[in-house]
Amino acid sequence: MVDIVERYQGGKRHDLFGMLDLLAVRHRETLGVQVTSAGNVSARRNKMHDDDHWADLLRLKDAGWLVVVHGWRKSTRDGHACKHGKARCACIWTLHRNEQL
């Protein structure tokens, strides 16, 4: 089971615990996912390790959660980065970086 856990409040997005967009549960496994563009994976990872989020990340990990950052990019069918810049090109969104925290 997967669900979106970010919410909109007052016109702003708020992630679950300030860092998660998706929550997935399977059997006894819980996965928290931060979704971003491929170029922003490092920034999101650094955010989760900053003073405001580090303690919460440790609590989730202590509870047995797996926390990952998924970096997506638009790619051609053969896996190269899309350079078309058009909304309706034949490129597809692909998971480019998957970092476990």
C-alpha cells in the first residue's frame, strides 16, 4: 500500500515529519519516500541530515522504517536525459537516483 502523505495548508506544501512525500507499507515493512528531481537528491538528503530533521530521521529508523530519496528525471527511451524541452516529447519519467538514508 502506498499513499501520498504531503498536504497543502494555506497554499503551502507540508511533508510528513517535514521530510516525506509518500508512505508505503508491506507486511511488517514501512518505507518513507522523499520525491524530488534527480538534480535535487543531494539537497533533500542534506535537509534530512540538518539540525531540524536529524532527530526525527533517527526516530523513524529506530522504529524500523526505511527512508529513501527518489530522484526523477525525464529520459529518452534509451535512458539518456531528455533534451527536447517540449511538454509532449516521447520521453518518459524515470527513477534516476534512489538513495537510502
